[in-house]
Amino acid sequence: MYAFAAFGTGFFARPLGGVVIGHFGDRIGRRKMLILTLITMGVATLGVGLLPTYDQIGLLAPALLVLLRLVQGFAAGGEWGGAALFGMENAPANRRGLWGSFTSAGIGLGTLLGTGVFALVSIGFDGDLGGFAWRIPFLLGGLLVVIGLLARLSMPEEEPAPAAADGTTAPKVPLVEAVRRRPRAVLLGLGVSYGYNTIAYIGFTFFLSYLTGIGYGATESLLGQLAYSAVLFGSAPAFALLSDRIGRRPTMTIGGLATIAFLFVYFPMVGTLDVTLAVLAFAVTGLLTGITQGPIPAFLGEQFPARVRYSGMSVSYQFGAALGGGTASFVATGLLILGDHDPTAVAVYGAFAMVVLVACSLGLQETAFRSTRRIDQG
């Protein structure tokens, strides 16, 4: 629980990142903010890899770790909206869901690569991730900023203030206008984000902890992580494309209801201690996560006109991420302990999050078949 609490600290800087970066993303353009958040994330990740140890600087070491996690959270809070918007705002009219989902697919790919790097480091150091070994993935992650920076510098320049279809530009405080004109979209989008992030972090972080806690070894846990990430990488864009064809709300509803049912199947599957069933359970978890994750960028972005879109969707999503993702693993672990290691309460908790997601999805406007011009004028 202490580990999950430390992990969750980064989430609570994400709303601030969404507010600040979203504001300037609407005012001066997406591209500049994407470059800024990439550099910030890269420097913070590199900093984690270079942290002095507790033996060297005492309590300052964990304090600096938490600070760097907060910086990462701030960067992530501003990054998500801009990356999603770059895809959907440059997409063909009938492919906004698919193009917006490249951010979601990137999460699966990044998780897959990160897991692979940790696996190689673990193998290279005979399973001992103490000493210098644990630092290697963070150092590599920090250096990857160079590749990402080259990609983002090649993005086309924007106008100083992105113009809406009606010719108006971003207001002085885009977030205020987004909340004033679209309060329902902000609140319901927060609910969608809460539901998705809760189940996503139960599915990846808590489920892995639960796996090792009931007797699976490191290799089996690694196989589960790889299966989850690989399937998520493919399922997110696939179901985003489905949402382009049948609508965002039906796709989100299907994903939410299917996840509720599977939550009560997952624990018996992994409880058999059969590696094949456990890997299959993680693969299905990745599939179901992708159903809701894929359409979210376009679904939330389409609720706001272009002049306030970065601010509106970022704040809505990041507050939900902090409430859901930042607490999910901690709460699930607490429920498991309180229930004397009976996972039923965890399944109920996850099901509640999915009910919130479905209800809020149905409350939002169906926007998949609306033109960009109509969205910006609405």
C-alpha cells in the first residue's frame, strides 16, 4: 500500500498540468506545449535514474523521488490532451476516433517496451534490480526525449491562437469559458475518465501485485504484463475505429458492461494458478481496457469547440485520472486486506467504476457523426 501511495502521488499533479498546459495550448498552440511537456517528462525521468541513494543524502532521497513524480505527473497532465488533439484535429472527417487513439495505442506500446527493458535488465543482472540495475530503464527513458523531440520539432507550425470554425480565437482564459459553456461536458467527462482510469490501473498495477501475492513467480508476472500490453496496443485503435462507425456511446457502453462481467471471472481464472489461464486473463483485460481507452480522446475532445478544447478535455480527463488512477491500486489493496484476501470487494469496486463510466458516457453528446465545423459552432 505504501508503494501504491507513492506511485499515486504523480497523479495529483496531473490536473495542474492539464490546467496550465491546456491554457497555453489553447492560447499559443498545441505544438509548443507538446515540446515543453516532452522535455519536462524526459528531464524528470532522467532525474529519477540519477537520484542519490538514502545512504548518501538520507530523507532527501525519497523527498526528491516524490518531487520528480510530481513533475512527471504535471507533464503527463499537459501531454495527454495535446497528443490526442494533434491526432484528432488532423484526422479525416470519419476517422477522428482512430487518429485520436494513437495516443492510447502509444500507452500500450510504451508499456510493452518498458516491460521489455525491465525484463532484459533483470535477466542481465540475474534478477537483482538493486544497486545500479534499476536505474538503467529510467536513464534510457530520459534519453528517449531526444527522439521524441526530433519528431515534435517536425510537426507543422500553428497560428498563435487556434481559430474556431466561426472565426473566433481562444479567449483569455479558455478553461473559464469551457466550464461556463460546457459544465455538463466537463463533469461527465470527469466521470468517464474516473471510470476508465480506475479500471486501467486495477488492471495493470493491482492485478500484477495480486498475481505475485497468490503465488505466481516473476516470469509468470512478466508474461501477464506482456500479454496485457500487446493486446492493448492493438485493441485501442481497433475499437476507436469501431466508434467511428457505430458511435462513441455504444462502444463505451459495450466496453463498460463487458468489463463488469469479466471482473468476476478474472479472479477465479488466476486463482487456479495455471499460467496459461493467467496469461489469457491478462490478455482479455488488455482487450477490454482498449475498448474504452481507444475512443476516449476523440469522445472527450469532441465535447468542446477548438478554441477551448485543450483546456476543457485536459481538465476533465486529468481530474478523473487523479481521482481514479491515482487511488485505484491503493484502494483495491486496502479492500483486499479488509476482506481477508477475498477479491470480491475489489471486483465490486471495479464494477462501480464501470457503472460510472457507462452512465457518464450515455450522458455525453454523441459526436462521432458530427462535422468538425458543427462541433466548433455548437
